[in-house]
Amino acid sequence: MISLIWLSLVAALTSNIQPIFLGVLAESFSLSGSQLGFIGGAELGGSCLASVSAGYWFPRVRLRRAGLFAITVSVLGNLLTSEATDFSQLLLIRFTTGFLGTGVLYALTLGLFGQLKNADRIIAIAVVTHVLSLAVGMSTVPLLMERWQLPGVTVSLAILLSTAFLCLFLLPHQSRYETSKSATSESYNFLGAALLVSLIVFSIGLGSSWAFMERIGSSAGFAMGDIGNALAVSGLIGGFGALMAAVLGTRLGRVLPIVVALTLQVLTCLLLATRNDWYSYLVATALFNFNWNLTLPYLMGAISAADRSGRFMVLIPAAQTGGYALGPMLVGIFLVGDSFQLAAWVSMSAFIVCLAMIVPLLNRVSRINE
């Protein structure tokens, strides 16, 4: 379990610190805003493709070999990043790193999470480590960049990814693929797919507001430094949400924590949409991250409980990435002028839909697993 948590951490590290990492690339290669967007989208898109394809390869491949391949590509991809000579090479390197490297490793790790007992708690612990890595990365990368420029950053990432080789011998050779065609298996398949759709809706709610959180604060008249401080505090508070999920586990079941967190998330979006004073904004951003990180482990744990083969678990990165991308796009369709509070209304609608979907699905998961 410790090995899987570490693998998930190093696999998601570049995505977690993407804002600061893209800043490093922008300075090193003098990239325009458009080029930077393509670089970020290419790596996330590669990870999404790896997740989608994992539904096919995860039950069939030798997992240690797949992990070895993915870690090797991830290490080489980061080392080659500092050697790129133009934008096209950089784009290809980052896409390949996401598609065949970290994307494969993250999908493989989530698939194995789905085959553990108490997956909710293990996933929650993993989320806590991701939040901590985000805080460490955001403070460390600028120091590495200042002293050793881009090679200092990419070599450090490669060294961290190299530690994943030590975890490979603890992985199973192959996933436990359930071949039963019973009615129970069909129920598991339906629930896994339906819960994955719920995760997409949940991610739409997250992406709708999170993408515009800085703009919401700016339109209320807050300085960028103050907004940055609020978002930093919200990240730390979000870690406590995941920690609470790890401590509680499934003692209270999954329905109660998710219902409470999503209800609070709806009220948080209402606060963002209707109030524009500083303390309301600070509280709203903190609660948004807290509820986000409290809900996510239980939602992923429910998918795990409804997916004996891990075939739906490996699709989680694609569901999350797709939802995060759709959210801002939906806001952009309806946004008029600078009324960024609309983002909070879109998020609130998505969370209400998710809440309506998730309760009956969770009750059905509980009945099947009795």
C-alpha cells in the first residue's frame, strides 16, 4: 500500500505542480501564452489518452513490465525536456511523457488501488500526500530554478521518478481480472460506469469554479497577492479534508460524508456567487477545497467497490481531466462580460446533479457488497 501511494504521488507530481512547472518552461523557452497552453494541454491530454486506453491493457499486461516501461519513459522525458531546442520538440516530449510515462503509471496505480481492501482510506492518504507534495513543490521549484535553471528542475523530477523503480518488485504480476458473467458482475459493471459518470459531473463542478477562482476574487476588487494567499490557505485546508476521509474511513459509510460534503459545496458556491467581501471569499475558497478533498476519496472508493477488475478505476484520470476541461468550457459558453460569479452558479448546478445521482448509486453499492 505504501508503494502504491508513493507511485501515485510521483506519477501525479508534474500535474499537481503544473502551474509553477509551466512557469519554469515559459521562462526557459520564452513561450507565449498560446504555446504554454498547448504544452499544458498536450501533457494532460496524453495522460487522458493513457487512462482511456488502460481500460483495454490493464487487465491483460504484466503490470511490473508496464510499470518499468512507464517509469523509464517518465525519467527520460524529464531529462530530455531541458535538451529540447524548439517548441515542437518540447511539445512532443511533454505529450509522450504524459501519454506513455506518468499517465500509464498513474492509471496502473489507480487500477491496483481498486483491488485493495479499504480503498477509500488508502486513496484518502494518497490525496493527503499529493496535497503535501503540492506545497513542497510550489516552494522548492522556484529555488531550483533560481540556482540551477531548468536542468535543476527536470533532473530533480527525474530523480524522484527514479525512486519508483524500487516499488516495482512489490507490484503483482497481473491484475485480478474478474471473468464471472453473473448478474452480480453485471451489477458491478453498471455501477462502475454510473459512478464514473458521477465523477465526471463532480469534476465539472470543480473545474467550473476553480479555473475562475482568481478571476472571481479579482472582479470583487481583491489584489492578486491577497488572492494568492487565500488560494494557498485553501490548499492547506483541502489537505485536512482528505485527512478527515483517511481517519474516518468507512466507519460512517460513504453516503453520509459525501452528502454532507456536497451539500456544503452547494452552499459554498452560493456564497461565492452572492457575496463579494474578503472574508466570504476566504471562507468560500477554503471550504471549496475542503469539501473537494473530502468527497473525492469516497467517490473513488465507491468506484473501487463497484469494480472488481479495476477496469473503471483506470478510467478515473480521464473522467477527472474531461470534467475539469468541460467545466470552464460550459462557463465560457454562458459568460457575458466579466460576471465571473456565473462560474459558481454552474458549479452549484453540477454539484446538485451529482448529489442527486450519487445517493441511490451508493445505496446500491452498499447492498451489493453486503
